[in-house]
Amino acid sequence: MVDKLKKIIRDIHDFPKKGIIFKDITTLLRDPLSYQKTVDLLAHRYISKKIDLVVGIEARGFIVGAALAYKLGAGVVLVRKAGKLPYKTHKETYDLEYGSDTLEIHSDAIEKGQNVLIADDLLATGGTVSAVIKLIEKMGGNIIECAFLSELEFLNGKEKLSPYSVFSLVKF
Ligand code: AMP
């Protein structure tokens, strides 16, 4: 099944810029069985882990994270790009290849000691998730794992996130 998921993710060459192979998951999401399997396989891994909250990262992380939270009977917390969340926030700025970006979380979204699972569609360099980890640490959340639909292993994002545990369904 994981092989099928790997095949159905579409490669888009030179998007969003030259030299990048973008892993387009819309082809997986529009296939009912593939989307269902993705969520079921992830949920199976965490069902006994007493997850209180799934933190989804804008925007594709919401699609994975929200369905996963529903299956786990957990709540959903949104991490969004700067300026999108309406209430008081904690912010974390991180470096991109060119320039930087800022992520935000509502300051009351996570209570100290709550078991948190981070969800996103893809792990590349790990910069995005490192910023999310910092936000959650600030609030005292207990990070159980970082879960991804897929991972670009050659970029070694996993090492960057150490000692936090990382799981991805599909490896490229
Ligand atoms: P990074 O911070 O380098 O781990 O990048 C991860 C974030 O950027 C994720 O939210 C991904 O959705 C997106 N991303 C980075 N590289 C790719 C890629 N080659 N294909 C699809 N999404 C990507």
C-alpha cells in the first residue's frame, strides 16, 4: 500500500522554482482510497499514544492533521503563517533558502503537559518543523512525534529534528 501511495504522489519539476522537484500530493488526496489509507496508517501508529492534540502546519499539514486528529479523538491546533491567526500568538521566525518566514500559534492553544503530535505533508530540510517544535516547547507541550506523509531522506531533515522522533509513511 505504501508503494501505491508513493507512486500516486506526482512530481512537478521546477516548481516553485528551477531545480526543485515538488511532491504534489493533490493526486493522492483526490483518490479516496489513497487518502483514507494515508490517514488510517498514521492513525494506527498513534492510536494507543494518548495524543491530546494534533498540530497541523499550514496548509497541507491541515489536511493530514485534521483527519488524523478526528481518527485519534484528539483536538486540532493550527500553526499558520504570520498574520493569519486572530488571537494572541507566539511567533517563531526561521530561515529559508532565501530570506525567512514566520509561523504563529495561538498562545493558549496548548496546555503544559499535553501530548502533542505534529503533522505535515512533507519533511524536507526540517526548518519548518524545527520552528514548530520551538513554539510547542515554549508552551510546555509534550511532543510525542513528528508525523509526515512523506520525507525527502537525502536532505537529512530527521537529523535536524533530533532528539525528537520522526515518522514518515513514504520515503523519497
Ligand atoms: P522544510 O522546512 O525544508 O522541511 O520544508 C517543509 C515544508 O515545505 C513542508 O511544509 C512542505 O510542504 C514544503 N516543501 C518543501 N520541499 C517540498 C517539495 N520538494 N515538495 C513539496 N513540498 C515541499
